Amino acid sequence: QVALVESGGGLVQAGGSVKLICAASGFSLDYYSIGWSRQAPGKERENVLCIHATNRITYYSNSVKGRFTSSRDNAKNTVYLQMNNLKPEDAALYSCALGNGCVPADFRQWGQGTRVTVFS
């Protein structure tokens, strides 16, 4: 069964860092891109970034450039979202999705998400 499972969220102090994990099962991530999005309470889902199969990163949100990055470990079938210098406005439910490219409209197989709470 094809699935993506996120983990690594939690309570983080503003200015701190957290590394989220997107683990794939039932298929190989090698040739796919992975998109990350977030949804804060009462707000619409916001696409954050996407890591291509080539490891190139496409940013959708200017607010995270220079603070967030992504990496992948194909041997572990896992993609990571490294979030640094966190701000209260980064608090949200973060989810990953599968893509053939980094076109948000084509993302599928969304995971259940992992919540990040930022306190100041």
C-alpha cells in the first residue's frame, strides 16, 4: 500500500529548529518529487516547498526561504524538512505529498501531517 507518513513535529521555541520526516512505504521515492505544505488553524493550506528527484528545491513561500530546506535519503526512502529560525507564524500542521514534478496541483498521496507549535 502506497503511503507517506510524517513525523518529527512538536513544541519548539521561536528561533529554534525542527526536522520533519516524510517516510514513504509501498513504493520507491527515487524518481518522485515530494512537496511540503502547511495549514495553520483557520487558514488555507499553504504550499511551502518541493524537493525534486534531482534534489533541486522549489520554494513556494518567500517567508521560508533562507530558513527551511529539504533533503532526501533514497536509501531510507525518506525526505526531510529542516526548519530553522522558527517563528510563531510557522506553527501549523505540516504534510508531505507525492509528485511527478513540483506542480502543486498534481500532488497526491498526502500524509496525515505532523504538527509544529512555536512558542515565544
